[in-house]
Amino acid sequence: MRDVNVGRKYLAEYQSIVHKELMAEIRQLAEPLRGKRVLHVNATSFGGGVAEILYTLLPLMNDVGLEAEWQVMTADSEFFNVTKSFHNGLQGAPVELGAATRELYEEVNRRNAAQLSRHYDFVVIHDPQPCAMRAWVADGGEGTRWLWRCHIDTSTPDASLYDYLLPFIRRYDRAVYTMASYAPDDLGVPLEVVPPAIDPLAPKNMTLVPDDAHYIVRQFGIDIERPLLLQVSRFDPWKDPLGVVDAYRQVKAHRPEVQLALIGSMASDDPEGWEYLEKLHAYVGGDPDVFVLSNLDNIGSVEVNAFQSHAAVVLQKSTREGFGLTVSEGLWKARPVVAGGVGGIPLQIEDGVTGFLVDSGASCAERCLEILERPDWAQAMARRGKEHVRRHFLTPRLLRDDLRIFNELLDG
């Protein structure tokens, strides 16, 4: 297990952004939890939405009086190949669950569990990679409350995989899902429904003036005088980047000036991403108006912010999506968003009111063209989307929900 340094953040910095009633509720919920020790465990400290959430959530927990820590499990690429197949299986892909696969998964979890040498009042385990750790902590860690946080759309999982994981999940005191529909009827654990959230003050979401955004995107070859379609997500078949390219080509047939940027982050727990990145490059071919970029091209949080702030349309054409933080990111920057109507995305977008939900490449292209042809109307829709995110999907709300669950667990 490896410790992650999360730095410092202060809840007071958010008081001009979120409603004062929420701030008061957070402080009230935090008071009984002062000094309580919290550990979050996941598979990677960079390249995914869980890591982005924890870099803000933990400092805010510390600021309101808890002692929160973050550790990343240690494993080799063979283990992450297995857990990537688990991730896909939980989203509906078939999984080969042989004896060797189970043995590897359990042994890595056992080895990481043995490294939990300190006492915590709450341990929050994120997603399937470290899910089995709870089974190998002696007596569950006396006095420790355990939560399993699932960030994946598990509404149509591979049945054999879920049958395998459920005995591990049932050892927890709570299971936390983004949507109630993701949890099976026979979960066997008290269910909590808590959507994720974004940090409005993080470099990825802080306000950029247009000139700064223009300067940054220009460095990557973007013509700032021509409209840009943008998707930011892992290079993963569930995010459908090839379908995004198809939709872009349909838009370009009507608007030849349009450009497309596909930005991803190569994460240590996603070996499949490297293969899919090569596939995407081949699919794009030599189109000079399509830009495939990642952290390998010095794309970091500020650069993603600049692209999202500048884009004419922000896309998230997922076919499965636990939540889709990039949807809230685009809405928070008051950009028109077109996204697949799957998973947790409809929590963020009311179709035709705060953005558009689509179910095909053709409908995606139609909505993009509508936005490009009616910019004033699209901008008004985007502003409504920003206010929806302010009310429901900023980190202080997520902090409030976690503190509520901790208090309920203390109360038995």
C-alpha cells in the first residue's frame, strides 16, 4: 500500500459558491466526528475520476476535523488486467473467471490488507480492485466501519462475476452506489445512494478567462477561430471515442470548419487504454482537424480546463457510464453538453433543458449542428446546466453526504 499526499484545502473557500445552508449542515455533521480516523483505498492516484474526487474530498474532511488518509493498493500489471476485465464485466461484458484469475485477485487483496497496520474508525474501499481486502482484515478491524463505494454502472453485470464478488461486498457495513438501480436486489448490505461531484476550485474547474483558454489550446494546434467539438475521457470502448469520430464526420459534412479534440488520461490501473489509444489513432487516420491528446502530450488539469472552457460543444458519448464527471465539468464551465443518455448522465442533464441526451451517432451529430447553428439559445441552456451542477454536483455536497453516513454508522 502506498500513501498519497493530498495537501490542504479549506471549506471556507467554497462559501461564495455553494448555498450557506449546505455549509452550515456540513459543520453540524462534522462536529460529532472530530478526531475520527478515515482511510480511503483505491487502485490509482492519477488518471481516473475516483482519484480526482479524493484529492479534494480528503483535504476537506481534514479541514472540518476528521483525520483522513488515502492509500493506493500495490499490484503488478497482471492484476490490473484482471480488474480491468472485472470493470468491464460489471458493466455487462462477459468475463472468464477461472481459478487462476480468482487466486491472483484474492492474493493481491490479501497482501494489501496485511499492510493495514493502523486503526481507523472508517475505511472506504473504492471499486472492485480492492473490494476483497475487507475479507482479510482480522476481525474486520475491531471498531472499524467499512464502506464499499462502487463508481461503476453495475445495472447489467456479468452474473458469474457479481456472484463471485457479492460475498466480499456483504462483509461491508454499507455499500454506496451512484444510483439505486445499480445495486442488485439481493445486495445483502444497507444501501446508500450518493452521486459523485466535482471540485469547482481545482485547477481543472477554476475560472479561466477566454484569452487564457485560447492561448493554451492554441499551443496544441487548435484554430481558435473555428468551432471545436471536445470529448474528455479515458480511451475506452465504453466511452465510444470511435463513435465520437463518426459523429464529428457527420457534422463536418455540413460544417467543414469544425474541429475535434479527444483528450484522455493514461492511468496505471487501465492497461487496456494503451491498446485502445492505438486503435483510435488508426481510426482517425490522417485527418488534420482531429487531435488525439493525453497526459503523454503534457495535457494536465489546466489544459483540460482550457479545452472545456473553449469548446463549442462538450461531448460524452458513453454507452455505459457510472456517472461521467466530465459532464458536470463541461456544464460547470457553461458549455453546451451532448452526452449519451446512459447511467448517471441523466442525473446531470435534463434533455433539452440543461443539455442534450443522445442514443446514436446520428442524433449526436444532429444536436451538435443545432448548437452550432443556434449559439445564443445553446448558451442559455448551458447556463441552466451550470446552476444545476452548483446545486447538486459540487464537492461540498459530497462531503455532506459522506459525513451523514459516518454519523449514521456511529449511531449504530
